[in-house]
Amino acid sequence: MLENTELMDDKDRADKQEADQRLENLSPGITGEEVEYATTPVGKLCFSHSVTEIDIIRFEDEMNRKVSEIPEESISTERELLRNIAHIFINHLKDDGDEKNLKRLQNLPAQNFYSMYLAWRMQNTSYSEMIRNVLHYWEGLQDSTVFVHKWGDFPREEGLHKNMVCKHSGENSP
């Protein structure tokens, strides 16, 4: 019905096709549209877990192959988990800008930080202890600046967003 109107532009058509593909992969036949279906366990799981950041059909074979190459029970630490997530999924994120935060996981220091944070969450660490742990972690870094997302005082290198602070109080920029 909507595609028969003149109100639908190319972006709207692409969004509708993507939505139809998602719906069809979750409940075949629900839209009546012809779509490509996921054929691998990883592709099917991505659809069932509402992964929207990756072109699932395009990359499912490669992601499935990478998953199958991981020996069973080889992921025993948070660090190994994040390294495998980065290896399998992060390189396939769409480049429309919305996935910048996830793309940080391509960097080993980001993987190390988030694996540490994940371990704290799994151990039910209190917020006050996590804050103390983050400050201790920052002190151990070689850089004089740290990434703090939207609470920063100045941008990183040629960035546009203020997402960095100096570790030592009283300093406003590098």
C-alpha cells in the first residue's frame, strides 16, 4: 500500500525493504514480500536478536565461518570474549555513522577497557568501587588524556566532539 504512493522516496523504499527482510526472517510469509533469508545459524541468530548494525545477509557466511573456527570452550575470559566479538562482528558494521561507539572495539585498548568493565559488572561490583577502579586504570595509562565520551573538555585529535579530558586536574587540553 505505502509503496504505491508517490510519497515514498528511495530512502523510504530502502527502509521498507530492510524492515520486510527483518520481519520475513523472523516470521516467514508475514509480509508476502520476496526477500533473502538467512541460511546460517549466525545469520538467523542475528535476525532473532534484532541486530540492525550489520548487513546480515551480506556477511553471514563470513561471520558463521569465523564462529565455527573458534574451538569450543576457548572463550574463558571477558577479554577473549570481546576480542572474538570484534573479530567476528565489528568489521562488518555499517558505515552510516551510528555505529562509531561500537567501532571503537576494533582497538585493543578499548577491548581491554570494556573487558575489564564487563568483569566488574559480572562480579556485581558497586558503582563507587567501579569509579575508583576506573580512576586507578586511568592513572596507569601512558597518555595524559582519557576518553570520557560526552563529558569531555576537548576533542580527540581532529575530532568534532568534546570527548577527552586531561588526567590531571586543572588542565583543559593536551
